[in-house]
Amino acid sequence: MKKLRILVADDHGLVRRGARALLQSRRGWRVVGEAANGRAAVEEAIELKPDVAVVDIGMPELDGVEVTRQIREAVPNTKVLVLTMHESDQMVRQALDAGASGYLLKSDLTECLLKAVKAVSEGKRFLTPKVSEIVLQGFLKTTSQHQQAKRAGARTTPRELEILRLLAEGRSNKEIAAQLGIAVRTAETHRAKIMLKLGLHSLAELIHYAMSNQIISPKETR
């Protein structure tokens, strides 16, 4: 059986050791590298090409959002799971927009880390109930925009709905292009048109829209 290769990046040694112990308790999983700052995390990811990178937000040299963005650009096959203490709707949105497949609070590490890594390694999204509630509260502040988006959704084409579902499930533009047999540029154009048509401004809003309109089920984000 192919081992799941994982990188752990956090500036606190205790957190790295705890995460390593949890992850390597799972048969077939191996922590192939650790990093104590953001720049080292990106370098390790490029060199080791792990299946999953568990990344802290508040690291020196490069923050977790920028680390996520650089890893996803340099190593597209590496899925990023953000592990942080920050309970901020804005931070969740920034992480998802940077390319993170999941967002896990450190307070939920023991209970949810294995489930989160498994989910993102399978190409799914993972948000704990607490994080989902944080995001939901942020969306409630923009209810009028979502109502407009829902009306616009009635004019969404079948192809746009298909791409919307794939985006919400965590697929990159390159992955969508390969699955649908279209050019990457075409996938990018579809994404831009979908966001404009639905009045959405971030990937987090797109995911919420897809869940609210039953385009994907909540379990597909876990």
C-alpha cells in the first residue's frame, strides 16, 4: 500500500511533535519532513513533494497563507491543511483563497487531525463544525449579496454548475481542465464568469454557495 507522505510546519516544537505522533500512529502514514518557519516549509515541500502539508498560520519569515499559496503554485499535487489557533472568518477565507483544502483549529487537533488529513488527501474539503460556524457567521453579514447570487444561479449553465461543483470540492483549475478535457485557460475563464455571475468574491463564498444550494453536500467538505 502506498504510504501517505506528510509535511508538518509549525514554529512550536511541541505542536510538531504532537502532530507527528498522531499522524504516524496511522498505519501507512509517514511524516517525511518538519519545518519551523514559513520559508523552510516551502523549501521542504518543493524538495519532498509530500501528499499533504499541515501548515500553521502564524509562522516567522512567511505566514501560513503565503506558504499555502507558494506550495500550491510550486507543488500542485500537495494538499494543504491549515492548523491554527485563529478563529477568524477573514483568516479562513484567506487560507481557502490561497489554496488550502482544510482549516483546523489547534483546539481540535487531537480529535480531528487524522480525519482532516484523510479528507484533504482524498481531494475533499475539511472544515470542523466550529470553523463552519465561524464562516457562516461571516456570510450572514452579506445576506443581500447571497440573495442576489441565488437569483443569478438560475441563469447558470450546466457546464458552469459542473465547474462550480468541482471548485467547491477542492479541484484546481488544472485538475478541472484535465477532468473535463478543456484548456486550463478555459477553466480559469469559466471560474471568473461564475464568480461574477453569482456575485461571489472568494473561494470560501463559492463553497458556501455550493453547500447552501445543495450543489455539494456538507460531507464533501470534510
